[in-house]
Amino acid sequence: AYLVPYFILLLLIGIPLFFLELAVGQRIRRGSIGVWNYVCPHLGGIGVSSLMVCGFVGLYYNVIIGWSIFYFFQSFQYPLPWAECPVQINGTQAIVVPECEKSSATTYFWYRQTLNITSSIDDTGGLNWKMTLSLLVAWILVCLAVIKGIQSSGKVMYFSSLFPYVVLFCFLVRGLLLKGAVDGIAHMFTPKLEKMLEPQVWREAATQVFFALGLGFGGVIAFSSYNKRDNNCHFDAALVSTINFVTSILATLVVFAVLGFKANVMNEKCVVDNAEKILGFLNTGVLSRELIPPHINFSHLSTEDYAEMYSVIKTVKEDSFGQLGLDACLLEDELNKAVQGTGLAFIAFTEAMTHFPASPFWSVMFFFMLINLGLGSMIGTMTGITTPILDAFKIRKEILCVACCVIAFLLGLLFVQRSGNYFVTMFDDYSAGLPLTVVVILENISVAWIYGTKRFMQDLEDMLGFRPYSFYYYMWKYVSPAVLVVLIIATVIEMAISPAGYNAWVEAEV
């Protein structure tokens, strides 16, 4: 339901517009503001918009890197600190913390011990010192990487780009050996046509295309401005887009293999809990032992046996079945509960890794990979900010980078309050998707309709030594703008129908 829209949008807007940004940067050899001023003196605002989007995204994105840094250092423990619920002493008794018992160990560790979250966005709760320190470390790392410049950041990119593939491959091999991995992968490839008809799925797929390829941020234009003038950026665009899609498939396989394993663990736990309920009903006479098939052994109860027993009880006790409070314990239901966003990395994956042998090793590898990926993205984002400013003003790069990172850290304190996660969610929902779509369509229209597609194609022929396929001509001039307009309209309509909101963690209602 997600990969198909992602693949379609990659073909219709991703590859054509990624090629466009690469070619524009390489041809004009300036940052995002300078490029659009060159195309037309009245279009410099597109570059300013890119810079602002980079600023908004960078503010909250580095907070996520900070979270990853915190979890990375917490992973050097056995057992992992989120593997079990903490115990508190109440007089002479040791009891499990109620908030953790009502949710789960990983959820409690995320919301209470990591974020120490408040119950609403209105209650700031003050700064969370652990997250503040993690954010400071994240900005120091980003600042050092950006100051080194394009040459040394390129060396960093080799490691930060290749290391995640090693980790993903290790996770895939390990994941495929887990019980239930096949169930998760089968769920991944099961088409859900009703989901594909939802506008939100297409919006999220488009946002993922923008983030994956860096469209609209200005970083692609900035980096390509350093290319040789005759560099084959057409090949680069096709190669990067292909690798990107293959990487998405690989990462999705890993995610669903692990989620399949987690779903099986949770389903088995559901069977055990409900089997205990049934035994209680049998012992108290609420249920007759004649309802239990003779071959069923409660000591070794399989999911199939439970499903058969559940079906019999539901059929016979149709009138009073709801009062028993029994769950169906369907694997499909557990798979459909799969979380997304920050919850995927910090709740679902961490919970799954607690069941891995040598769990700290896998946790260290996983969060080190997230830090690497995040820093790679932040280098591109910060380059999208610093390059156009350096083009416009004579200022030392080191001073500009330090100033940007200090200002960003101070503004980012908004996200490391106890209510900060709510602001991260709001920024993620509203500061990237629609603004990026608007920036990208303005870039598209500027080249295709203001500068002229035929003129641009001729420039590419002079620069590359060959004329790009007519496919790009029609994409740039008609198809890509039309698709982007539809996405903008769908987004505006959905935002009008569904007001802004967030899911709050209320301790009393867990």
C-alpha cells in the first residue's frame, strides 16, 4: 500500500526533479538563492523558501539525532534498560511501576524515562536535561562536519552511506532467522487497495520522496554546484534514484521482518493471557469443560489451538461472549498495529531487540546507524542553509556555521522541554510536507515555463554532450507540475477537514 505510491511518485516527480536540481546547480554553479536569481531576478524567493524549510526541518530533525545518541549510550547495558519495567518499593512490598505495567517496558522507557513527557502541549514542564545534553552533542557533531566542508564531508559521507548498508544487511539476515519474519514480509507484500486510495498515503509517499532525494532543500543544488561542468548528472540522477529505491525495499524488508517477529511474540503473549482467563472461567464454572476440544493441552497451547477454542466458545456462548473479555489473538491484528514515525525506532524496534540474543550489540549497531544516517542528512540540510548565505555575503564559513548551529541549538530548546515531543510531531506534520511541495513545484515551473524547457534542454545538451530523453521534457513541462498540484490540493483539503492535533501521553489514562 505504501511502496506502490512511492514507486509511482519516484518516477513521476522524484527522478525528473532530482535530475533538474542536479543539472541547475551544475550549470549555474551557485547556491539555491543564486541559482533562481540567475534564472529570473524575481525568483530569488524560491531559494529563500528552501533555506527556511531547511531551517525548520533541521531544528527538529537534529532532536531525533539527539534521541538516538541518548539511546546509543543507554545500549551499553545488559539487560537493556527498556527490557523490563522498573520496580518501586511500597512499604515492605516491591511492585511494578503502575504506568509501566499498564503500557509496556519500552513504551514507559520512551515516554517517561527518556522524554519524561507532560500530558499536554500547554504544560511545558521545563527543560529535560538529558535531552538537552543529547541535543548539544548532536549540534556539535553537525557543526564540526559542516565546518570541514564539501571535501572532508564527502569522506564522512562514504562511511555514513556505506555503514548503514552493512547494518541493514546484518539486521536482514538476523531478522529472517527470527520466528515470524516470513509473516511480516508476507504482510508487507500483501496489497491493500483500500489504503492506496487514501490521499494521506500518497502525501506521505511524496514527502518520503522529497526527503530521500533531498528535493526542495537546496542541498542538492549546493552540492552539484561543485561538480565539473561536463559531469554526467543524468547518470547520477538515475543511479542515486535507483539505489534509493533499492535501499527503501531493503529497509522495509528489515522493518517488516522485525515487526513480524514482534507480532508473533505479542500474539503468543495474547494467547497465554487469554488461556489463563479461560482456565479461570473453567475453574469457577463460568465455562463448561465440554467446550474445550479434547486434544487441547493448556501447557503447550498453540495459536491454532487457541483459535479453535476461541471459535467454539464464541459460537456456544454467543449471547454472553462479550462479558468474558476474550481477545481473538489474530496475528493480522498485531501486524496492523505496527507503529510509524519515531515510535517505530524508539518503541517497536527497541521492544523487538529485547528478544534478540546479544540484544545490546544489536541495539548499539541500530542506533549508531541512525546517528550516521541523521548526520548525513543534516550535513545536506545545513549545506542548503550555508551555501546560499555564503554566495550572498562575504563571511567566513567557520563563523557562519558556528553561528547557525548555536542559534539552532537555542531555538531547538523548544523541542527538549518535557512537552517537546508534541512540538516535534507538529513540526514534522506541518513544516515539511506542504512547504516542500510548494518549493518543488515553484522550481519546476521556473525552469519549465519561465526559463523554458526547450532552452533548458539545449543547455543540458551543451553541458553533457548529449540531449536527455524526451521523457524529461514532458515530465518537467506537464506531468510533474500536474501531480504536484494535485498533491497540494489534496493536502490543503485534508488540513482543512482534519484540524491540527497530536496524540498526548496522559499518565492517568494509560
